[in-house]
Amino acid sequence: MANAKSSTPMMEQYYEIKEQYPDAFLFYRVGDFYELFEDDAVKGAQLLELTLTHRSNKSKNPIPMAGVPHQAVDTYVNTLVDKGYKVALCEQLEDPATAKTTVKRGVIQLVTPGTMMNENPNAASDANYLTSVVKDKQGFGLAYSDLSTGEVYATHLKQFSAVENELLSLRTREMVYGGDLTDSERDFLNKANIIVSQPAEVDEARAEISYVTQNLTRKSEKAAAVQLVGYLLATQKRSLAHLQIARSYEVNQYLQLSHTVQSNLELESSAKTGKKLGSLFWVLDKTHTAMGGRLLKQWISRPLLSLNEINARQEMVQAFLDSYFVRENVIDALKGVYDLERLTGRIAFGNVNAREMLQLSKSLSAVPVILQALTDSGVDVLTDYAKQVDPLTEACQKITHTLVPDPPILTTEGGLIQEGVDDQLDRYREAMNNGKQWMAQMEAEERQKTGIDNLKVGYNKVFGYYLQVTNGNKDKVPLDRYQRKQTLTNAERYITPELKEHENLILEAQTRSTTLEHQIFIDLRDDIKQYIPALQKLGNQLAALDVYCSLASVSEENNYCRPQMHDDNQDILIKAGRHPVVEKVLSAGSYIPNDVEMHEDTDIFLITGPNMSGKSTYMRQLALIAIMAQIGSFVPADSAELPIFDQVFTRIGAADDLISGQSTFMVEMSEANDALQHATKRSLVLFDEIGRGTATYDGMALAGAIVKYLHDKVGAKTLFATHYHELTDLEETLPKLHNIHVGASEQDGKLIFLHKILPGPADQSYGIHVAQLAGLPSRVLRDARKMLKRLEAQGASSLGPASQQLDLFAEPPAQEAPAANEPDPLTEKGLDILDQISDLVGQWQQELKDQDDE
């Protein structure tokens, strides 16, 4: 950074302000531009593709500089914040024309990844959460808020691992935290692209803080919420009247779905693309408002545990499903409803414009139509819902009676306010209209007096009003009355004392009119602020209606059924269940449904069958049906009776965990351990191919031990898919485990998938057949079959029949311990098998070499 002492007063001011925001890009207002200087300019020019110039080019140390027009600053700020940077907006705080020394400047807002007001239409259904975390002796207090809507939530978590899960589930981009971080915690935050910001100094006497935290009783939750609101106030530097009263929640109040489970089940986005397409949200989202889309996402990520609440949601979905015309009338009205929650935030924030105010009034004008449809339905749950909704007619009328139907975007240039709203404004307008008529009259009179037929009266912002005469008529100009003002190529411009006098009258009326219009708009905006709590409540009610209509439409379109929920047992009875996403991407009628029947005598289904046959689809299908049922949705099945699960655990798919830096097998074991440690009898566990990430016998032993632990100690409803056919023998010793398999048949040497779940174990894995479907060379397939036959033959002779190969949990026979230096007979047996396999591989390699020689 340049030496401030050798700088101009303006640059000295810049350096002083920049020192207060060292970790942010400082956008420094100079006239009609925001300028970046020094390192900010160099880096900003690269990130924003700006032209890098220099200030004080003649000095030995010119200052790097880059600028953006003030009208387009939001685009550049959003680009930087999207990339994970902070931006401090430094504005001119006084009129440069009246400033006696250097124009006073100050930062009016610090925009950060967690405080950016999301205005991208493509991300309207996405929330942008800022998270605050505090540490105490019992664990961690966590609070989060979406600044654009003002919602605030707080909870308490015992371990930082639980904090990490919440951060990932919320998709937060910024965490306010003042404590020390361990290396592993810091590494996690870096890999998750979550920036850590230091807390701001907090004045707990601020009205926003006391209002938001009034219902929080737990010390850690309140501390986290105070820190959150304090940071928002410090960065936004304005009143935040739209912040809502914080709602305390416990993670176990809802069906617990870790970030990993949500990703594995692709609840909100595709695991491959990260896009909405291919997710459960994609299937269920037929909402027509941004608020409805956000609320549906919240419901999907936090399914209910209360039977009464689930039934209440189902009743609303049922009502809209049965009342087609009511639903269509509500949907048509909802199409005219803008994002009330975020419009309310912009009103409180003070950056709403006149067109957005009219969007609010248009949205409010749709509410009576919606309420009339609900009331006329004759359905009790719908008419009761209508009674709870306040249409806020008065707020709507205030806006529509004040603003013109099509106002400009800028609120500082006039043209906003209707006639009859303010008497003084009407008088200014009359003066301006009369002045313009006088100008037209003057033009006609001067033409007559001078004989110049093409003389005209004009105006521009630089020279004001003028009389323009072409060069061919200059000799007719009465120089005793006309004073030359400007010379053009083909004409001369003049003024007269009379013209100047009327110009002052018109411009004064115009200036005062524009100023008054802006003030009337500000007064209107401040008046609407009193409705903010009611607007937020209304927005949530309309969002819920939107979701109910969406779920009803999806149920009707896809032939879903209403699930019967019970909380007195864990029985599962699904008839002709279907995977909601797979069914949607397949052609109509091509998805093969399957039943799931798990009564009290069945805790575990051990699923065998070839790859690609549908084992994973069957498992995910059950989990998605359960989650849909617990958000209040109908489900893809002919009928469904389901318990209320408290947690869902999954181990599906093979992938490294890049955030934690764990290998595939370590991830596999970590996810398995999570289920074994925390699952209860009310949980749902889905394990797919446990143990395949290590050696065969290690994997088989681990898989068998995990199955036995789930059976004996946990008792959760479990679907366990495996290629270890030896594990199917566990059905003989574990009474609540039953074998099922995905049907497949072989026709003319080709594998035909039946995609049907059948009782009992699969007869073989069909691995080579699947390889054939994948297109492996025929020579590889032929040699693989030869080797498989040899391995099977030698394995049978050395290990005995399959029924004797695996008895993992029988008491080992009593035998003498081997003498010192004497090999363990079991180890010897394993080494013999490895030797045989090695010999077979050697023979196979020799055969390949011989064929190559031929």
C-alpha cells in the first residue's frame, strides 16, 4: 500500500477506511463510479474482467485503479460475493457540490456470502443462511438466518461434528465464530468453502436483538442468536425490522437426516450434477411461488415426527386432491403472488423500489380471490384455513392509491406518485405544465417576430433552455434581445432574460416536484413497515397453500396414495411401491413396482441379486416413501402403512469423502458406525454392499458382524444388500432376518433383469453377465468364465459345500493351541487357498500369452 503521507486527501481517506475492512474489497464511491485501488484493484480487475489503470501516473509509484459504474455495482458485488469474498460499499455521505473539503465518505454496507440478498430468479427457491456458533461447557449454541426473509432459528448441539452436519445441511457459506478451531475443524471449513467471520461488538440493548431473542431460554442458543443479530447489524448498518422472533428447535424434533443421507437419497439435488433434476424435490415441486419452493425444501429436509401434524398436512393435501376446481382457482391466484417474504425484507432494508411495491400490492390483491375459493369449497379444513388469513386490504389500498400503475425503477427521478395524492405536488406539476405551454407559445411568438420559421425552443441538462437558430438565419437574429449561449456546427443557440426567468421557475418546480415525490415514496415505504410481521405471517400461509396444492397435483398426476401412519409399532406394509424419481424418468408404465412387508417378526431383509438388477432402487424407494409420508405427502404405491421413523441411516454407493479426506472404505465404515452407534428400534437403516472396499474375507466377516449387531442389539428396520451370498445362511440363525432377492433369468446366454423382489436368496451373482452388458471384450468374458469354473471347483474341494463355508457366529470347536512357531491351521488353510488362486491366475496369464503367440 502506498504511503498515505504522500497521497492526496482523498486517498488518505481511502487508506483510513480500508484499514477498517482489510478482508473485504472496498468499493470507494467517486462521482458516478465505485473505484478499487491498490491490491483490491489488481485482484478485482482479474476476477471481474475490468480494465486495470493507474492513478497518479506521473509519480514514481502510480496507484493501481479499476472502477465500475454505480448503476451496475450490484452485478459486480454479487459476482465477488458468489466467489466467496466480502465487499464493503463506501458511499459519498454529502453532496460534492457543497463539500468545503474532501467529500465525507463512509461504509454503508458490508456484503458477505452469508448476508447477500439473493435476487437471482433461478435461485428463488434457495435460502442463503448465515450461521452463528458459540461454544460453552455443554457444547455449542447455533443460530442461523436468511437475511432476505428475516427468519431466525436456534438450537444447541453437543459435538462440533453435529455443528458440521448442520452447516452442510443448511448449505451455509459463512459462519460467525469467535472461538478457537482445531486443525481438523479448520480443514473441514476450508474444504466445505465456509468462510469464518469474527463476531462484531454487540449492543444487546438494540431493539432488534431483544426482539429476536425474546423467546430463547437456553443460554447457548440466546448467545448464538445475539452474536448473529449483532453481526447482521454491524455489517448492514441499518435497522433490520424484518428479523423475526427466533424459533428454538431440537435436531431430534424431526426425522433426523444427516447431510450424507440427504445426499445419498438425492432429496434436494442430484448427487452427480448437483442440480434439481433427478431429485425428490424435482418430483414434488409444482409450486408457483418462490416462497412455496423454499418451504417445500424445508419440509423435505425436516420431516415430521408428530402423528397429529402429519395427519393435519395430509388432510390439506386430501382436500385439494378431492377439490380440483378449488385447487385450480387457488393455483391461478398464486401465479400472481410475488415473493412476499423477500419483498418484506427489501422494505425493511430500505432498498425496495416503486415497481416492487406494486408487486406487493398485486400479491395482496390476489389474497381475497384465494380466500373466496377456500371459503366456497365447503371443505372444513379449507374454510378453517381461510379464517386464519388476514388479507391486509388496507396495506394494498395504500400502495395502489399512491403509486402510478407503471412507475420508473429509480425512485429519485419523479414520475412515481398519482395526481391527487399531495396538493403541493399537484401545484408543482401545474407550474411545470404551464411552463411548458408558455415555452411552446414563446416559440411561436419568436418565429413571428424574427421571421425565422425553423426557430425552436430546446432544453438540455448542461445549458438549460435555449433558442436555436440555423446558420442560414443568423442574420435575422435580434442581437439586442438575444444573447449567444452555444455554437454548433450548423446552428447557434441563444437565451433571453425572459426565457431564463421562466426556466428558473420550471426547473425549480421540477426539482421540488422530484424531491417531494421521493419523500412521499419514502413515507409510503415507512408506513408499510408497520405491516411487516403480518406480511411475513401471510407469506408463510400462502407458501403452505402453495405446497399443499403442489403435493395434491403431484399425487393426482402420478397416482399416489395416502399413507396410513402409526406410531405404536414398526410394521411396514407397502403394496406395489415405486421409486418416485426413477418412475418419473422412465417411460409411462415401464416401472415395475414392488411390495415391502416387514412385520414384527422381520427386522432385516438381506437382499441378493446381480448388479443393475434394482437392489439399490428398492432400498432408496422405501426410504423416499417413508420421508414423503412424514412430510405429509402422498406416496407412490397402491397402499402404504408405515411407522414414524426417528432416523434414517444409509450406506449407498462407493465414493471418497473429499471434505473429510477419507477413502471409500473409511467412509463406508464411518457411515456404518454412525448407524450402529445411534440407530434405535424406530430407525430405518439402508446398507448397500458393506465390506466390498477391502479384502473378500475381511469384508465378508465385517458384513456378517454388522448384520448380527443390527439384529441382536439395534432392532431397526434394515435393508441390507450384499454380493456375499454366504451371508444368506444367517437366516438359519437370526430369526428376524429374511432373505429376499431381485429376480433375474438367463436366456440364450444373456441376462434378463426382472426387477422383481422375490423371497429367498439369489442363485448366483451374474457378475460376468453384467460385464457382458457393459460391453467387455468377448475374450475377457470367455477367460473369466474359465477361471470362474476352476475357482468354483477348487473352492468346493478345499472348503466344502457352501452351507459349510460360513458359520461366523458359531462357537469355535475346542482345540489345542498351536505350539510355539507352529502355524495356525486356519491360517494354513487360508494360505493354501491363496496359493491355489495364485496358480490359477498364473495358468490364465500363460494361456493368454500362448493365445497371443498364436
